[in-house]
Amino acid sequence: MAISLRSLVLLCPLLVLLNLTLSPLSSADDDDLFDVRKHLSTVTRYDAVKGSSNGAYVPSAIPNGCSAIHLNLVARHGTRSPTKKRIKELDRLAIRLNTLVNDAKQKSEENSPLLRIPSWLQGWESPWKGREIGGELTGKGEDELYHLGIRVRDKYSELFSEEYHPDIFSIRATQVPRASASAVAFGLGLFTGKGSLGPGQNRAFSVISESRASDICLRFFDTCETYKQYRKNQEPAVEKLKEPILDEITSSLVSRYNLNFTRQDVASLWFLCKQEASLLDMTDQACGLFNKAEILLLEWTDDLEVFVLKGYGKSINYRMGIPLLRDVVQSMEQAIIAKEENRSPGNFEKARLRFAHAETVVPFTCLLGLFLEGSEFEKIQTEQPLSSPPKPPQERNWRGSVVAPFSGNNMLVLFQCPGNNSRSEYYVQVLHNEVPVPMPGCGNTDFCPIEVFKEKIVNPHLKHDFDTVCNVKLELEDTSVETAESRSFF
């Protein structure tokens, strides 16, 4: 059928509008460069953000004559599958989406709203349908840790040149399968070619785990009663803080697709987006329902939750990690003593490697004072409350995708350097996700004299004691501080 020029002129704006509606992620040039896989908060895969630097910061040059003598690693487990609880949520979402689509079909008339419903929604089933277990390390997660192990060995070859012994290279993990599996994957990379097992010349190595009930070093969040009570009290308030964003996006999606989505539907669809993008590299289904601005807001709500419940939102979140901080510092002090006593190689620990969870990595990152804004370091030293992460489109340092992605990690490398009067000097370099990061407590450098590191960063925390911090009676007197009404997040 022939179409007049006048008809085309009238039709073009409508086609453009329809394209914007159906393809919100590809509606502008800047959106073409936007990768949702980098904006999934703590569900972000490591390879999406590995190597991300802190703005224009230039890492310190290690002075000539300095050599690494000890390494501490605190790492999160690799990319994992959805947990059993979340698998059930996706099963419920499938039923709900089927109901919404069927309702839309029944209400459709000549100008059918079904034209605005993405085809994948019709008959959608969860990729994890029927699974009764979950939360395990995936193949991608194994790969992340395996190659991290190889890179650490290659970067610090002088540390890992010796024959393996569990007292020289200590590997620890929580009693959670994905954490211990991550430790094994890392060890396979670290020691590949160092043994005689199989064609890869692998070797056996030890992974130590402590009981969940008593692990105050890597699972302090599970053994600190004060924190457990704080989190229980705060979770409803955090959900309340997220509601305005979810309501706004829900309204937009209802208008965009003519489906009667609820706030819970949108929350579940965002979770599905994160799982599809992170685990399946699929960004054109659930993620395609949202435009760039909506994704950035949803990411921010997740980052806000991490900030309040695991990060700088309350000092209990990171103060409970004091046993881990003390363990890291003690291992460095022991390495210095070994060097000062001129112990022969093979008689002292060279690396302490730990594999745990986001609830471990985030508090430890806070103890180091990383990813703060402006003068906030001084505030946390005096236990003053911090403002929430700035809301998009404002820039922010606190991003879950960088602070604690899957396989996210902090490395503290101890260096021995030549000093005056033939005495050695010792320095600590801090790397986050393998990139040197500035420490406010050390004059915003990543290479810090060990005594300055201890005085400015460590000691202000160590004046507290785990048993005292985690005495729930002390904290219950102040349960109103972090309510939704008392914090100005928006």
C-alpha cells in the first residue's frame, strides 16, 4: 500500500516514540556505551570492574631497593548462583508475570496494548526453575579466583617462589562452600605448575576453616550480637528509604508496557536483571525493561543498602571487623620480626590468604578508610555519622560494584626498604581489586610507612574490643539513630 509523504512526516515521530518505549537502553548515543553489567552493585562480576581506578589517582612508584616480604589478602567469593530463597522468588515472579500478561490479553482491544509487551515476557520461566539448592560458586566464579591467583603469583613472584608449606602460605576460608571453593580455585592458580599432580602439575594445599559459630575473624557479622540486632532493626527502615524510587520506576513501567506492575514486581525484575546480566551475560530481557536513568537509581538503592547495613552507615558495621584488622597487622609484625632476626627462607609466613563474603570485605574496606568523600575520614575516626552516598546523577565514591563485586578483594603488601644507618624501613601498600588506592589516613597515598599506617589507621580502631563492641546491651540504648525519619537520604 502506498504511503504519502505527509503520512510519513506524521508517522515518524510516533515511530521514534515507540522505539524509545520498546528499547529504553538504546535510545541515545551515550546509552550505546552504557553497560548495565558494570552497575549491578554487589552482584557485579569481577571482570566488569577489574582494574577500575580511583579517578585520576596515580599509584606510587615503589622505591628502588624495596622488596615485598609479606602479603595479606581479604577476598570475597567469586560469582555465585542465586540462593535457594532467591530461586523461589524468581519462581513466584514467573507466575506473576504470566498473570499480568494474561490479564493484558483479556483487556486488549483493537489498539492492542500487547504490542508494547516485550515478547520474552510471554511464557517466561526462570532459568533456575526446579532447582532445590543454590548459592554455589559458578564456573565464572571459579575462573575469577583461578586467574586472580595466577596474577598475584606473577606480580609478587619473589613471595611465591618457595616450596609450598601451610605455615608459609596460609589459606583460610569461611565454612560456606562457595568461600572454600573460591579458596581452592585461587590456590590452583597460585600453585599451578608447582606440583606433580596431573597434566597441570598441580599440588595439594590446605584450606583452614573455623566453625561458623565462633569465627570472629571472617564471619564476625554472624557472631556479633550487637550487629545482628542493629541489622534486624534497620532492614525495614532501609526498605522504606527505597520505596520512593521503586514507586517512581513502577509508575514508569506501568505506563511504558501497559502491565499492572507492583513495587514488589519491579524489585523482583531488578533482581532478575542482575542475575541475567551477571550470570548469563543477558542484558536484553529484564534489564531491557529499564532505561539508563532507572538502572542508575536502582543501583543507587542497592548501594545505599550496602552503605547502611554493611558499610559506613553505622560504626558497628565495621568495628565488629576489629579481629580481622588485628590479625592482618599481627601477621605483618611477625614478618618484620622474622626479617629483623634474619630467619632463613622457609621459616616464616609469607602470605595470609582469606576468602569470605561481602559482609567481610565491606567492613574491612571501611576499617582502612577507603572510598570516602572529602573529610569523612576524620569523621569515622571520631565516630561521627556520615552522609549517605549522593543520589544520581551526582557522582559518588561509594559504589557496591567497586567496593565489593564478586571476587572483590583488598591486598596489603608489606615492603622492606633500605633505610638510614643500615636499618630497614617497612611500608604497606594497599590495593583494592588489584589497583593501588590512596588511604586518607596516610596522606592520600597507597604506600605508607608501617608505623604511620598503624598510628593513623589501625590504632584508632583497636582501642575498641570485639567483645565490648558486640555487647548488644550497649547498642540497644540507641536504636533510633538510624531510622528512616532521622536520616536525610533524599
